[in-house]
Amino acid sequence: MKGVDMSHDIEPWLREILRCPACRAELRDAVGPQGGPELVCEGADCGLAYRIDDGVPVLLVDEARRP
């Protein structure tokens, strides 16, 4: 979903510096298949989606959802 604002879940200063651990591209806010918040990589060849648990992004490549 484009334009989803879930920045209230993550501290603003942290949100500004977060990057995809796999390719270092920027992350955008999105809603996952089960309706939970996630961060999705904007890298053209990556696109991994990382869930957010209780306001904490889980930036583990092994646990990311593939596009």
C-alpha cells in the first residue's frame, strides 16, 4: 500500500536512518498480508518486507517476507 503512514510505531529519529540490511536501500511503510505494519525495501532487485513487532522493526534477512 503506497502512502501508508505508520511512522508513529517507530521513533522518528530511528525511522530516518533505517535501511534494508540486505541491500542498503531505503525502506517504506506498508501493511503486510495479515494487516500488520511492515517496512518494505525499495531496492529494485530486493523488495524484502520486514515486520514490525510492538514498534520494533525486525530487520533480519532470514525472517523477511520475500516479494
